[in-house]
Amino acid sequence: MRYGEEHGPLAIAHRGGLALGPENTLATFARATALGVRYLETDVLTTSDGALVCFHDPSLARLTGQTGTVADHSLASLRRLRVEGRGQIPTLAEAMAAFPDTRFAIDLKDDAAGPALVRLLSANPSWAGRVCIAGAWSNRLLRVQRAVPDVTTALGWRALTTLIAASRSYARPPARVATGTFAHVPLRLGRVPIYAERIVRRAHALDIRVAVWTVNDQVTMHRLLDAGVDAIITDHPDLLREVLIARGQWAPLAGRRTNVPTPLTRS
């Protein structure tokens, strides 16, 4: 099944589920999938030798305490570092191989990430249908999709900004903004609210599905789902799971039980 083809709203674990462990690490991805989460959001950057790694910041300082950037290091060099002192930085290939039943929303964080992703998916063609690319300008996203047609895309920055601006001004967005299947709409940027319910109506009129990020409280999750949002991206997939179970909308990974709580520890 391709990315997003399931019925009902999608539960997407932001950076694997920040509340579950060190972000964008295999251990945290495993905790999210143990809950039955089908969708993981991650970020990718390229190393000096062209490896595609799951890591959000260009700088290594916040997460590893080291100086320099991901692009300054080879993959072998990054292997010696630890995220929050615990988790190794994985490659995207390792993550996709380790969780073969999982879909990945992938933010392309640098210019080299697009060509590197094309190489990875061309070498592993069965993976392409599991991927939605986002977090970049439309031309970067469309170049990947032209090379790997089975990839799903979110709107690029310009199209997303146009959709949001039109919705906030009660205007009808132009049809040309429909450059992707999903619109990844921020709930807010800093203290500025961005999401509004009319974005859902405007997007759906153009056959664009709406994913809202980053949503971490259950009251807001219910409100968004009531408004018809198609996906929620959250640091707390455990809380979103509870909401979807209560609403009868939870669709876990095959073989995962929903009636037994999974103990969560931040190790």
C-alpha cells in the first residue's frame, strides 16, 4: 500500500516521536512502531561522502554537543557521535530497512538530499511508495518525483505559503498550488497561529490532504480531527494513539494490539 492510502486520519510521529526518546534514532522509531504507529516523520541531511542520514539540524551542537555540521563529517565520523549521549545517527537506508512496514515522511534539509534520495530509491525501488517528501521548495521536491514517480510529495514552500495566505484572506487559492498530495501546515510558528479550519476546506477543494504539525495536546488533536484534518504530526504518538482509539479511528500496524498499553520509558 502506498503512502497515505489508508482510510482515516494518519498518525505521524514527528522525528520518530520526540517524547519517546532521542529524535530521529532507530530506538525512538522502534518505540513509535511498537505502539502501532504506521508513519514516521524524519529529516535527512547529507554527509561529506554523500550518505543520507536521519538528522534535523545542520549543526551537530544541539544534539551531540560537538562542533561543526553534518556536512563536515563522513558517515564513519558521525558513527562515533551519539544523539543526546545515547542513540547513534542512522542512515535513511538503515531506518527504512529496519521498519519495512512503515511509511516515512521525509524533510529534505539540504540541496544534496534530493539527488541522494533519488539514488537510494532507485537502488531500492520497492521503497518509493512508502515515502512522502516535504520540507523544501517545490522544484527540489518535483525533481525527486520526476526521477522516482512512485514517491508522494507534499506542497513545497511557495505553494504552501500561497495556500495558507489565500485561506487566511478568505480567497480561493489558485489551482496551480496543487503540486503535491499533502499540505504540511504548521499549527503555529512561534506564537503566531498559522492553521485555520478554512485551510482544510480550501485544500480539500483542490484534492490536497492536510497534515498539521506539531500537535502535542489531546484537546487540539480532537479539534483538528473534528475539522477534517487528514493527518496529525506529533511528538507524542502515544497521546495521539489514545485519541484515535477513543474515536474509533486507530489503524495500527499489522499484528500490533491496541488493548494493552505499551509502557514508555525514556532510556
